[in-house]
Amino acid sequence: MTGEGGSGGALAIAVGNRVLMLEYSVYAVISPEGCAAILWSDGTKGPQAAEALKLTASDIAELECVTDDVVPEPLGGAHNDHKAAAANLKEYLKKHLEELKAMTPEELIEQRYQKFRAMTRVQG
């Protein structure tokens, strides 16, 4: 993911065997303002909802929920140095594609199944 994966598009992105996120990207099935409007009937509580949603790449990696790897970005973000950002992404894509290419179709299916099962863990 680069930038923002949101709403139904966010759900569609997560169905792969591997999901990589750039360091400063975000992922959520609802915007913080939309979440705040539903939970507290107050869209201005977006910052509070954003914190609760845990939508940053580092939050999601810590939760072991969607992303399989976080790709570092150049200082200040990918938009500040496109070439360095592309080189970082290339390195991570090559690594993950090599791992996936070494797997049988059955192993790929089982890995995806286990990944989705792990997303259903409840944390208290």
C-alpha cells in the first residue's frame, strides 16, 4: 500500500498472501471521521477515532493483522525521493516474490487460509 487504503478498497487489498505497506501509509475500512460519527455521533472526534483504529503501518504490523512487512521510506516520505522509495520497494517485493514463487499452490492456499484465521484473534 502506498498512501491510503480505505473502505472497500482496503478490504480488497488485504486478500493477498502478502501485503506490504510503505512506512507512512495508513489502512482502515472506515475514515476516522466516519468512525467518530458512528461511535460518538460527532465527526470532529476523528483524531480520537484514528488513535483507536490503529491505522498506521507500524500499528498494523504490531497487531500482526494485515501487513506482512513495512517498507521503509526516505526521510520525510516517499514523495521526497521517488527513486529511493522505488529502490526500497523493489528490494521488499523481490524478497517476498521469491518466497512466494518457492511455494506450491497448496502451500499458498494454506498460507492465505492461516493468515485470515489469524486476523480473527480477539485481543482484550
